[in-house]
Amino acid sequence: MAANRVALQVYPGPHAMADPTLTDRLAGIAHPTLVAWRASDEVVHIDYGRAYARAIPGTEFLPLQGTGHLPQSPRRPSNS
């Protein structure tokens, strides 16, 4: 987990997790791309994934049903 946090600090550069130039840069991707996004993410809404997918020409968008912010970790049922 510590290595993941370090990597996440490197990816976005000086903009933290809100890079205003990201969609413009995504438009330059010229390879077949699949954007898989967590359908039940309570941290970063699925609409962000859809927007990023729309920014990349010819991209397929795949919502991952039953997954939250950490899709590699099992979801725990809420106590509601």
C-alpha cells in the first residue's frame, strides 16, 4: 500500500489529483483503449470515467459492476 501511495503522488504531477490538462492529453492517445471503471465508486464517480473515455478517440468504456474504489479488495456489506 505504501508503494501505491508513492506512485499515486507521481502520476498526476504538480496538479495533485485534479489535473486540468488531463482530458486534452488523453485526446492524443492513438491506440485501442479500454477504460474500466468502478461502477460503485463512492470516491470518484463513474461519470469521471465516462468523461475520460469520451476524451480518448475510439475508446470502449466498461463499468465494473459490484466494485468500489478499490476493485481489487472485496466490498464489505454496509451495516445499514
